[in-house]
Amino acid sequence: MHALVRDNVGTLLWVVVFAPLAGAIVNGILGPRLKRGTVSLVGVGAPVVAFVASALATWGLAGREAVSTTLFTWIQAGPIRVDLSLWLDPLSAVMILIVTGIGSLIHLYSTGYMHGDPSYSRYFSHLNLFLFAMLLLVLGKSLLLLFVGWEGVGLCSYLLIGFWFDDMAKAVAGKKAFLVNRIGDFGFLLGMFVLVFWMEGSLDVPALRDAVDMGGGHFVPGGTGVMLVTLALFLGATGKSAQIPLHVWLPDAMAGPTPVSALIHAATMVTAGVYMIARLNFLFALAPTTMAIVALTGAATALFAASIGLVQNDIKKVLAYSTVSQLGYMVLGAGVGAFGAGVFHLMTHAFFKACLFLGAGSVIHAMAGCQDIRLMGGLGKRMPWTRATFLVSTLAIAGVPLLSGFFSKDEILYKTLALQPASGPVAGWIGPLCFAMALAAALLTATYMFRLYFLTFSGELRSHHAHPHESPASMTIPLVVLAAGAALAGYVGLPIEHLNFWEHWLHPVFEDGAARFVSTGSHALEYGLMGVSTVVACGGIALAWALWRGPLTHVPAKAAAAAGGFYRLVCDRYRIDELYDAIAIRPFQALARVTHRWLDAFGIDAVLVNGPPRAVGWIGSIVRVAANGDVQAYAAALFVGLAVLLWLVIP
Amino acid sequence: MSGVPLSWWLVLATALFGIGALGVVTRRNALVVLMSLELMLNGVNVAFLAFARARGDSLAHAAVFIVMAVAAAEVAVGLALAIALFRHGGNVDLDRARRMKG
Amino acid sequence: MNDLLLCAPILVAAGTGILVMALDLLSGRDDPRKGFLGVVTAAGLAIAAVLAVTLWPGAPAFEMSFLKGVLIVDGFVAFFSALVLATGAAAALLAVDHLPEQGIEPGAFQTLLAFSATGALAFVAAADLVTMFLGLEVMSLAVYALAASKRSSGFATEAGLKYFVLGGLASAFLLFGVAFLYGATGSLDLAGIAAGLAGGASSAGADRVLPQVALVLLLVAMGFKVAAVPFHFWTPDVYEGAPTPVTAYMAGAVKAAGFAVLSRLILTVYQAPSWGGLPLSPADALLGLAVLTMVVGNVLGVVQDDVKRILAYSSIAHAGYLLLGVWATDPATRALNDGVPFYLLAYVAATVGAFGVVSLLGARGEEDMRLPRLAGLSKRHPVLAAVLLVCVLSLAGIPPFGGFMGKFNLFKAVLAADPASNVTWVVVAVLNSLVALYYYLRILLYAYFREPEVVSGDDVAAAGHAPAIRSAPAWAAIGVAALASLYLGILPGRMMAASGSAASAAVVRPDLSAALAAPAALAPGKSSPAPAPASPTVSRRAAVRDAGRDAARDATRNDRDAARNDRDAAHSRSAAPGTRPPRPPRPSRFAAPPAGGGSGR
């Protein structure tokens, strides 16, 4: 059996990628004419098939470095050759399991959540298409194929954020996500083009890794070229993974249906930036400066987003800022050279954040669309399953010991202090600074998450209109499965030498990148930090209990009043959107108006486009006089032509 | 005939062709234009026969017969068109056939 | 029997005409089933087309004993005959429901159409100039009558009359040219004339005047048929006034036949290597006509308001591009530019489709085909609008339609013939295509983006509210035209190959002359350049001459190849320092099997 699977991993990979595409095509074309049950079957069946194939493929991969399969040569232009090839290695195996596994659960959940929506089949078609693009992103052997998937998931994200496009605000949110991502994509493209030149045409990741291994050429550790290329690529990652300064789109993206937020804007697509850095770890590791910037960006984003999350009142917005913050952790992990830890957190986060979003969806479903936590309260009694699963995930994200978030977050915190670049002049204060920010963010995380939990599920219902009720089984089953994952997923990466299955599994992928970092840590430091983060997590929870549930409930309002301007600044998300509006959007719009008026309307339309035809028409109106309709004049023209030709031909 | 040089015959042929051509271009009456066309074809026939005579072969004779047959067919079509023109305005003046132009 | 078999396409076409005539006589005067005649005509012509492409390519022409020296059948003739016959069939289908709406008598119409196609076949396949003249006249006389077939319309009569007068004039020119060629060479068949001119090329000036004058006369006559400027004036008037299926036939079949004969005539008779040293060689005259034709066609197309006139000027402009293609022969091979047949194919498909859509707008005797008639077409008749879109974009040369592949291949071949000097003319042609875009897009603008003006009463029809004719045969014809335009643009390979083999057969080889000289029993004249019967001497002489020419050609080609090799070598030498030295081979870390397999470490 294993031999059979082992020999057919390539075929399985195509099944993984094309099953969702087939689902998207079937539901996209035939959807409106199919019965709702058929749409659900196709829509949920496709990711389940992909998941089973992923699991088999991963099983078949075991023990090998990688498996590659080529369908055909996609582009062959001079030295540039891009094959349509898939590439399964331990990293992409983990990713496809996450994407298809959590994707299947969220598809199942969607059948309940989107039940009454008139565009049911369009929803599933887009969601399946997203899975296809995401799997292409993950499995693409060539960077170009990865980029195709990258753009594909961006497109699907746009389509699904603006799923209810008749609401103008939601359509605008989709557009914003798309445009902000374009900035990042510009960086990605730029970096990729430079790599094309360096690599003389090939963009295959393994070939790139070989070239970096060989060294020489442009691939010098600490080289300026490598630094610029990786910075450009990192710009792409900041766009996709919502890092400062391109984080502004993700909170707005919550306009989409909640399962979409869970799948795309929490579990999978937004982690693509982290995945890309991990995928190119050998390249990023060559540039210590870039790595320092990556780490600082991640830590700053984690802290910054957590502080906003503390004051938001929309249940999905809190979770959105929480996602930005957690993505900051992953980027921090990648930035300090702990690629395995970053991807580990990616995996655990996928479980608990998907669970949290789906729980939030369940709550919104129960509250008939209301998302304001100030109007909720006491839902725990009416929605026991939702409450239990939400609590498990909240504990996990807060970093309470023995749950998944604890292991992964702690790993990152520890490595932030422990790892140093083996070469390259990087200031010693960066590690401790990042650690401090990340630790502060951990405290805030525990606090705002439990604030959310207490306001939603404890106490008494503050809205008088809602009649909450538990969601159907199609929604609670995924919640339970995900909560189980949120509790247990951490055990694949226990911080004990021989039990750390995770590091062992991913070792072949990250060995090159990790080799450029040296560990100055010790077990004492590691276990000490565990104690610190346990204290921080519990402290945060206690603080939240005291402020929003316990004896100090009057304090938050007073503190807000005391902080005054600063409080409002945080509430307004530090007014980053307004800043961008002033420095980028308005000037661009002014520029667009000027170019439209003078370059387009006058220069091109009037002079270049309409000018020649007008001139031709003018000439034509003169020439057409010759065709006066008189057949004998025409006959004369024949003779004139004859005479001219004769005169020319006869010497 | 044997005494007349080839060039004279060619001049005659060209003259017939030219007179016909002049008629086509200048005469307004469709019937006269039709006759002028026939005159041009007959000029060509003269040229054919003159060449055949000078070369002493009979190949062109066949050509001339074919041309005469074709000319007859052409006249038939031309007359039919002249009648159609007449039906639309009571005369066969080509000046009327200039409604489409430009 | 073999001869009759080879003549089958022509016989079937002529038989179709006779059959239709008989069927017309057998049916009653106002028999509602007369639409059937169009289907019969189309079927007959289609069968003839299939026979032509199956029987003719590769048929050794000189094995025909019965019609030896009268007809040539080869791949070139097969290609153009099939094109002409297919266009004739399309016109017959377009006419089925168009004729009753316009009050045209179908029996005579379809009969004339079949006979015209028969004439066009003889015109294209003619081996001697008298047959060619006969074919031309059979084709043209029928079209004169067809153009005027709407007897109630003054416009149709005017169109027929104009075409007749000018066509008669052109025929006279052609015939005069034939007479001069006969005078110069003593021969009437193409190969014999070519051999005669090549043989007489060494003689002095006076002997050259006759062939030169003949060339000019033939150019004028053929220029008239293909609507080259300044012999084009009839085109817009006749295209506008004639019933639209006839216009489609003229723009497609007559033009294709004209180009077939024009290229064969020019290339066979006037491309002899020794035919140089004149102040204006035939090639220069062709080039002048080509450039003038595309410029005037496009410039005048811009100022038109009538769809049929726009398409007429478009057909003139296309004639210009095609003339450029005929002009640009490869100096080494002297064969027809292999982009020309394909271009004609793509042009004919698109233009027949476009005129076909216009013909369906001619319901209830409607003759006004100005642009506003198209307004709102995309809403009222989306399928018609889509066909129009495909065909017009193909005419404009926009990918992925046949017109684009046609232009691309034609211009590429023109460049390949002489890269250095022809680039100017290709640029001129491309600029012309840009100008043409303006009027093509105007058609689509009206069809897709203009709403019909709201008017009352009798003007409703004029404003575009008249329904299009519902006609299954016509829809089949335009559907095929649109699909062909797509097919030629997306999968051009097959037809490009056919075009290439047709082009390679365009020149009637002088070695055919020797074989064709065999029936010269007709004219065992003392001054005949190829004395009959085919004596061993003649054959040997011809063989020697051909061998010499082949050797010269091979030498030229070898020289060019050598030059290219030198250039390549120089290029690689100069490029060497700039490129990075190849990396040393190294073992890949990941041995990646091509598909499905795995690799371990």
C-alpha cells in the first residue's frame, strides 16, 4: 500500500490541485441550475477529496526530500523556461494539509452559515477557486507558479470580501484589499525579475537553492544585491501577510462572509507571506540586514495590532487585529531564523484562529447579524458548544500552558532571544527589543482575547432584540474538530529534543537557512521563558477578568477618559488610514485628474487618437470628389491609369 | 493583303480600339457606348488576324471566333441592361446612372 | 475518361447551373419552394469544391490529352477554385431568403450564379489566354446580370450598367494585351508565352515593346477585376447597388479569381530572370498599384457612411495588401509569396460573413444600408452582431481571427523576400491597417453601442427597427464564415500548409511548355518558338535550360546560406565576451523525476 502511494505521489498532487478547480468550474458554470444539495456536495466534496489526496501524498512523501511532478512546459522564451511543475516537500506537505484540512471544515461550516444566501453556488465556486489558487501557491515548484497562485488567492480574496457587492462599503473593502496587495506584489515581482536575471532564466525553487548552495555570483552572504532582492520579496510578504505598513486592508477585509474570514483572512492566505519567507529561507538567511528588518517588522506588528485589538468593539475586528498580531509573531519567528517555529505558529494559529472566527460566525449567526460585543453577553448559556470551543481556542491563543498556542508562541519567544546570525554585523539590541515587544504583545493578547470572551459569553445579554440560539450541527462539528486541533496541535512540536517531531520533519527544508544562525540559548533559558510566558498569559487573563468581569469594571472607562487623545488615537487605529489617504491617495487622485485632463483627454484622445482619423477623413473628403458617380469618368480613369503605366513602361 | 505590312494592320487595329474607347468615354447614349465596346473588340480581332497572318499560323483564328461569340453574348447582356435603364426613366442616357457616388 | 474525371469540378458546376435552370422551368412561376433552388446551387457548388480539392492537387496537368493546353489543374488551381466555389455556395445560401424579400426572381439568379462560378473556374484553371478570356467573360457577364437582377431598383440597374461598361472596357484591354502577347511570341498558352519571352529576351528593344504594352494592358484589366486603384472606381458604386449576396460573391469569388489569375499571369509570364533593365519593371508597376490601392482604399473608407460602401473600400484596401504580397516574390525562387493564398482565404471568409450579415438586414425590399441601420443590432440580433464582430475584427486584422494571421504571414513573407528594402512597404501597410481600424470600429460602434433613434411611422424601418431576415441557410453560411475566421486565426497550421503548397504551384513551369507543345499540331507554324512535335531536341534543350536555371538558383541559395552562416558565426563571436561563461555542471541536490515519480536522498 505504501509503495503504491509512494509511486503515485505525483498523480495525487494533481488531484490535490485540480479537485478544487473542478469544483469551482462545476459550481461556477452549472451552479445556478443545480440543487442546493448538489452544490453543497460538490463544494464540500472537492476540498475533502483534496484533503484525502494530501494526506496520502504526505504519507507517500515520508522519508524523502521532495517529490516533483511536471505536467507540461508552460513558458519557453529564450533562456526562460517555466514548467507547470508541482513540488512536494515537508514544508508544502504541511501547508497542503492545513489548507485542505481546515478548508474542508470551513466548507462544511459554510453549508450552514450561508444556507439562506441567494448566491450560494457563487460562494462555493469562489471558495473552491481560492483553494485551487492557494494549493498552486503552496505546491508551485517555480517562483512564477507560486506567484500565479499568489495573485489567484488575491483575486479570490477580492471576490469574496466583496461577495455582497451590492453593499458599497463591502465592495470598497474588497478594492482596498486588492490595491494594498498590489503594492506588495510590486515588490514580489521586482525581486523575482532580478532573480530571473541572476538565475539565467530558471525560477525553480530547488534550482535557486542549488545556486545559493554553490555560492558565488550574486549569492554572497551579506551582499547588497541579496539584501535588496530579499527586501523586495519581503515587501510582497508584508502585503499578503498584513504587516506594517501594509496591514490596513485586513481589518476591512472582515466585510466578507465570516467563513471566508476564517479560511482566507486567518488560516491560509494571509500566511502566504510567511510561507514565502520560509520557502526561500536559504535566500533570506543570506541577508542578515533583511532578516533584522523582518524580525523588527514582525515584532512591531504584533504589539501594534494587539494594542488596537484591545479597544475594538466589533467581534470580527478584534479577531482581525488579533490575526495581524499573530502574523507578526510568525514573521518575527522567520526573521530571527526560527523558520520552523514561524511555520509551527502558522499551523497552530490556523487551528485556533479558524475556530475563533467560526465561533464568532456562530455568534453572529445567533445574533442575527449583530457584531457589536457591547450588545452581547451571556451567550454561553444559550450556545454551549460555541462557548466551549471558543474558550479552548481563546486559551490557546492566550498562551496558556499545554495548549497549542503556548508551545508555538513560546518557541518563537525563546528563539528571538537565543538565535544570532552566524555572520554579518547586526546590532545586539535587536533580539532583546523584539523579545520585549513580543512579550508585551503576549500580555495584550491574553487581555483582549479574554475581554472578548467575557463580553460575549459571560454576564447577561445586553441586546433586547436578539434571540440567540445554538447553531446547527454542520456549524458546531467543525468547531469541535478545530477546538480539538487548537488544544492538541502543539504536541507535534514539544520543546523536548527527541519528541520534537515538527523540527525533525521540517529539518531538510530549513537546514540551509538555519545553518546561518547560531543558538546562544540553553535549556535553562528555554524553561525559564516558559515560566515567564505562563505568568504573562495568566496575568493577562486575570487583568481581563478584573476589568470586564470582576471588581474593576468601572476602570476601563476611566482609563480611557484619562488617556484621552491617546485612547482615541488607538481607537482610530492610529489613524494610519487617514495618513495614507493624505500622503498617497489624495495626491494620486489629483495626479490622476491632471493626467486625465491633459495627457489623456487632450494629448492622447484629441491629438493622437482623434487627430489622424480626422486628418484622414479630411483628405478623404477631398479625394472622394473624384468618385463622382459618372461611369464615363470612371472609364476615363482607366485610360489615365493605362496612359501613366504605358508612359512609365515604354522607354 | 499580302502587300500590306504588319505595322499598318496594327495601326488600323489600334485606331479601331481607340475610336471605340473614345466612344465609351464620351458618348452619353448607352447604346452607342455598347457599340463602341464592340468596336474595341473588333479592333482586337483585327490585331489577332494581322498577327496570325504575319506568323502564318491559324491559332489566332480560333481566338477570333471565340471573341466574336463572346461579343455577341456581351451585346445581349448590354442590351438587357439598356432596356432596364430605359424602364426606369424613359431613355438610355448614362447621365442618369450616377446616383451612387463618393 | 481520365480527362473527364479531371474536368469533373467544372462539369459539376456547369451541370448545377443547367439543373437549376431546368428545376426553375419545371416549378411554377410563384412556387413558394423556389428557395430550394438556392440550396441546390449551393450543394452543387460545394460538391464541385470538394471534387476540386480531391482531384486537382497533384494531378499532372499534361496528362490530359483531351483538353491539353487548355486547362491546368494543380494545387494552385484547386485552392482558388475551392475558394471561389465555396463563396459561390455561400452567396447562393445568402440569396435563398434574401431574394423573395427583395422581389428578385430566384431561378435566373441561382442559374447565373452557378454559371458565373463555372466561368470563374475556367478563368482560374486556364492554361491559355483565350480560355482565360472566355472564363473571364462567362464569369463577368453573369455577374453584370446578377448585379442588375433587382429589376425594380434603379440602384441595381445603375450598378449593373456601371459594372458592365467598365467590365467590357477591361475585357477589351485584356484581349488587346493577349493579342499583343500572341504577336510577340506566337503562342497563346501561358508556358509557351513565358518560354517565348524568355527566348526573345536577348533580342533588342523593338521586340520588347509589344510585351511591355501587353503587360500594361493586362495589368489594367486584372487591376480592374481585383479593384486596384485607379481602376477601382466602380467598386463602391457596384457593391452598394447590387443585391448584397451578389456583392458578397463579387468581393469574395471574383476578387479571389482575379488574384489567382493575376499572380499566375505576372509570375509566369513576367518574372523571367532576364526581364530586367526596363525603366519600370513589372514589379515596380505592381508595387505602385499596391501602395496606391491600400492608401486610397483606406482613406476613402474613412469617409463613408454606408456599410456596403465601407466594406467595398475595405475590399479595395485588402487588394492593396494582396498586391504587395504578389509583388514581393522571393528573388531566389520566384514563387508566389506563400502568404497570399492564405490571406485571400481569410479575407474572403471575413468579407463574405460581413456582407452576409448585411444581406440579412435587407428585409422587405430595404436598400438603405447606412450605418445607423446597424444601431441596436447587438440587442435585437445578438448572433448576427457576434458574426459581424468576428468578421469585421478579422478584416481589421485583430487577433485571434484569421485576418490577423493572414496579415501576419503576408507581411512576414514580404519581409522575408527582401528584408532590407521591403521593410518600408510593410510599415506602410501596417500604418494603413491602423487607419482601416477606424472605419471597422465604426461599424462595430454602431452595431454594439448605438441605440436606434426613436422615430415614428414609416421611418421605423429606416431607423433600424426592421427585423432581420430569418433564414436558416443564410445563418449557416455566415456561421461557417465566422467559424472559419476563428479557425484560421486560432489553428492556422493546416490552411497555411495548403496556402504554401498552392503558392509553390503558382508559376507555370516552362518545362510544362515542352509537354504542352505536343498538341501544337494546331499550329505547326514556321516561326513557332517551340517546334512541334515534341522532339528530343526540344526536350533536351528545355532540360538543359532548366538545369542551368536550377543550378543558378541553387547557387544563389547556397550563397545566401553561406552568408547567413557567416553572420551567425560573427554574431556568436561578438556575443561571447558579454555572456557569462557556462557554469560548471554540478549534481543537483534534488533529482527531480519528470512526472509522478519520487526521489529520495
